[in-house]
Amino acid sequence: MENRRGLSRRGFTLAAAAMPVVLTQREALAQTPTPVRPVPQGGAGSAGYIRPDSISSVVTKLGGDPFASPILFEKKLAPAKLTPFPLQEVRLGKGPFRDAHDGNAGYMKRLPVDRLLHTFRINAGIASDAKPLGGWEEPTGELRGHFTGHYLSGCALGYASAGDMELKQRGDTLVAGLAQCQAKLNQGGYLSAYPTEFYDRLDKHAVYVWAPFYTMHKLMAGLYDMHTLAGNAQALTVLTGMAGWVDKWTADKTEDHMQQAILEVEFGGMQEVLYNLAATTGEDRWARTGDRFTKKRVFNPLASAQDHLAGLHMNTHVPQIIGAARRYEISSDHRFHDVAQFFWDTVTANRTYVTGGSSNRENWLANPSRLSEEFVQASSHQECCCSYNMLRLTRHLFSWHPDARYMDYYERNLFNHRLGTIEAKTGLNQYFLALTSGSYRIMGGEDDTFWCCNGSAVEEFNKLSDTIYFNDGRNVWVNLFLDSSLDWNERGIKIAQHTAFPHEARTRLVVEKAPAGSWALNLRIPSWTTDDARVLINGKPLDAGAVPGSYLRIARKWKKGDEVVLEMPMTLRTESFADDPSLQAVLVGPIVLAGQFAKGEIPATPTKQHGPNLQQTPFSVPQLAVRGKAPHEWLKPEAAALTYRTSGIGQDILLKPLHESQDRYAVYWKTI
């Protein structure tokens, strides 16, 4: 577990009512507070920027750490500028994302519910003759039960996003079985696949235990999703019982003991699920319980715009930052806003690979902007849970500050990391996406791994439609270019998006239903496109600048059949590490291209590896004599879209999208 650019074409005229009113979203949101600036790449200072190494003295002068005093919860909702559409209102169309969704749902339907309940029943003293699951779910494993929580979320998400009644029924059956276990245990709402003795060991701190609150969070989150997304009332009853047990268990701990012992063991998103429960039920008790999971030694520097992430386990802490984001949303306490904002800024600016992923061996190993040093430490880059949770965090920040940079990041991570980590035919998925040259993919097993990332996947690949469109209560934001449809029943708006992106550099939106009166369609113009990007309405070019790195606002009286085409030229370019420009990756548009090499024979191992063992299976990738050359000078397009071959450099290497790479591949190249 454990190139923003200024406006270059501003000269346009606001047309009459029957014609569109067009503004860039950058202008429309001119009053939005500027986010905390990330640490500059390479550590260089800049005018008006307080260096992180000098902030501590400023903080002391201003009164100490932001979370020095006890945290007091007061409900005060922070208004969001945008909200996502309910999953029921968006449907995926044909394409690789729909294929991934279907493969994931198929895998879930192959897992018998009785096997998922087995260890819960054994722990509760209920007879079970089901075949035990293996891997991290084996009956003696200390993380047993975590996948069942993910599975509940996956069932709820599959029902909401695709109307999948079989998944809903499976989720309902699972909830009923868990309720029986909770009743049989009769321990003040306690429910788990392991005994309360695990929490006794956690309390003692000196006795090792593997993340009991992490596992409890997965189960609580799954019950929450079954209630809110699948309408299961029993799930809320079971969940509130569990929350009551957590409240009682944590209430008699001193803050020092919570901070120095309990919170030093991975606890997943306990804050988030308790804050969500408080928002759903209106009971502040659950938010106060959630506050006990505020890990101050991590939150204090982040709230002070200091990156002290080196040495931390990424998958432990991203869920905590999501919890901070949720706390801000239900309380307007700006300390939590600052934690989430600065964390996202520094991770994406200083700790993120070209694919959108971060960390190595699940940890941040280096100081900010020393990413090449971290990169070479091992091949266990980019744990899938971490990237999944970074996407979830990004959705929160985008709703506060609708800036195109959030969706540029989201798109890069989604296409280059997330999409390729699942086998559409089987629904099996990866743990790590390795970036060391010569790496290859390793998928989890059918019933013998149940890694944390297998669990995250059953959620993620049932919610791929959740970020394509957002709204502000009246107008629509188009964030991602995925074949899909939107049916905004409340406003009487229906839109179909037809695209084969990224294999074609365009998308087409058709208005299938529209209310009377004017409303706006806000199109993301991605930062990776060129000034030649353009928009056509009903076949006629729009007389307005489609500025890369912004949202183009088109307000008009729409009618059924109106068609909007966005053309986004995709060009080849390279990106390198700030601290080692000689290591370069190649992209076309937002898509990372990987060199293709034969996989050959990979020796079998007794158990599934989390990622490729490149010491056991070494592979040499050539250096490229391309220093100082633009990529179009040494890469020539092949017949297949997004496929290129080296030319004129003495090497014959085929490059294609990383997410389509199934053999050995290379992403970063040593250039000479």
C-alpha cells in the first residue's frame, strides 16, 4: 500500500443573443484566489516567493504551527464553484474506457460473495464452508477484509455508473451478510474480519500490527457507497454502528497518544469517511471523531507551504489529504484547504513523473525537484492506489478552483498510468507501473493476490465517467474527451460526445436536448495543444481564440441538433527531469510514448510479484544520440495512429502509447 500561456488572440466580439458569447474561463474566473505557489522546479527562487527553508521563521513570528491548538469542528459548508454530475447522469460510450469498465465488472461477477464473507463469518463465529481467498485476503493475513470494502464500493459504483443490477444485488447480499456478522459479534458496532485484539496491539504501539484502521476504512467507505449510491438503508445502519465503535475507542485516547502511536500506523481515509458520514446524517459527532485522525506532524508543514514529504509513504498520506479536502468542504476551515492545495501543488510540480504518477517503492525518497535521484532507486514506481487517490484529490481542488491545469493533470494520469494497468479481457490489474527501461507489466491474479491496488481498481474502473463533465448549477463544463453522454435531467440538457481521442485529435459534441434560454458550454482547451486549436459550431469556425490551458466559454441559446467540434492539434515534444535534462521522455499531445522491445521469457516466481524484477531479468536499452534535436527530427510517424519509429540516429525503435504497451518498454531515454 504500504506550459500555461497568456492570451494570444483576445480580439473577438460578443455576438447577438442568437450567437455564442465566448470567454476564456481564465478570464471568467479572474476573481478566483490564486492557489498557493508550488516550490519552483530546481529550487530556484522567484520574485515575491518565500523560500520553503525560510518559512519556518515566518510561521514562528505569526504564532506557530497552524494545527498547534486542539481542533474544534464547526459546520460551515464551503461553497463549491463546480460540482460533478451524479454517476447516473453520465454514461460511457464505446472505446477503451468502456472496455476497461466491462472487464472490471466481469471480474467482480466471477467472485462468489460467500468467499468475500468467509473471514468475517469465521471471526463472528458463524459457520462458513466457502473456499478462502488467497493473497492479502488469506484467513491469517492481517489485512484480511480490506478487499470486501473495495468490492462494496465497486458494486455501488457499477450500479450508479451503468445501472448494473447484478452488482447492486451482490452488494446488497454482502451488506446483509456483514450485518449478520456485526450482530453476532455484539461488540458495540464493531465489525471486521479480524478480532479487536488487533486494536489492542495498535494501542500498545510497541507490538507490530498491519494497519487495522486502514482495513476498517475500506469497509466503512464501501458501506457508505452502498447507502449513498445504491440506496441500501441497511448499509447506513451497519456503518453508523462501526462509527460508534470508532468514536468510543478513540475518545479515551490522549491527543499525544493518538499522534505518536495510533496515527503512525497507516489508517487509510478514516477522516474522509467520517466527514462524509457527518455530512450525510447531519451529526457533527462523526466529524469530531474524524478530527482525531488529523496527523499534525504531516499537516502542519503542508499548511505552512513546506514540502517535508521525503521519507513518507505515499499511499498512507494521499488519503489523509483527501480527508483534509473534505474537512474544508464541510467546515470552511482554511487550514485544511491549504493542506490539500499545497500538497497537490508540490507533488504535481516537483514529484511527478511524465505519466502523472509519483514516488518509488511507495515512498517519496528525495527532496523536492530531485526526482531523477528518486527515479533511479528502484523500478517500483507509481503504485496504482496512489495515482487513483491523486485523481480523487484533483476532483476536489477543481471544484474549488475551476482551472484547466487540474484537468490537464487528470487527463495525463488517467491515460498514461491508469488506463494501461487493467486487462480489459480479464479485469485483472497491476500494482506498480514501473518506469525503469526494460520494464514490463505484471497483473494480479484471479483470487490469489488481492493487493491494495486490486481493491482500488474495482472501484476506479467502475467510475471512469465521473469527471468528464461538471456543472455550476446552470452551465456545463467539458473536462475530458471520452466517448460519452450526459443527461442532465434537472435542466433538461442532453449532450452526446463522440470521439476516438487520443487516436484522433478532435471531439464532437451534439446537443440532443436543450432548455429554453441561454446557457454555456465550457470546453477545456488543453495546455498541450497549439494556437491552431479551433472550435466549430454547426460547421462554422468560431470567431474566438481557443487558448491552450484555459476553458472556452460558449454561451448561446442552444437547440436540438447543434454540433460543436473541438480540434486540438497534437505535436511531438519531450519532457525531462528538472535535475537531469539528459533523461528525456517523448509525448504526443498528452500521451506518453514508450519504446517497444521483445519481452522474451520471464522466469516464473513462486508468488505474484508486485512489479518487474529487473535484477532477475535485466535488459539493456540503448542511449539515443538526439541531444539538442526536436523529436520530429528523429521520429517519423507510422501508419498506425500515435505510432512512430526512430530515424537517422542509428537505432530502429518503435514507439507507441505507454498504455498500449504489453511487452518490455522504455519511457525515459538517456540522451547524448
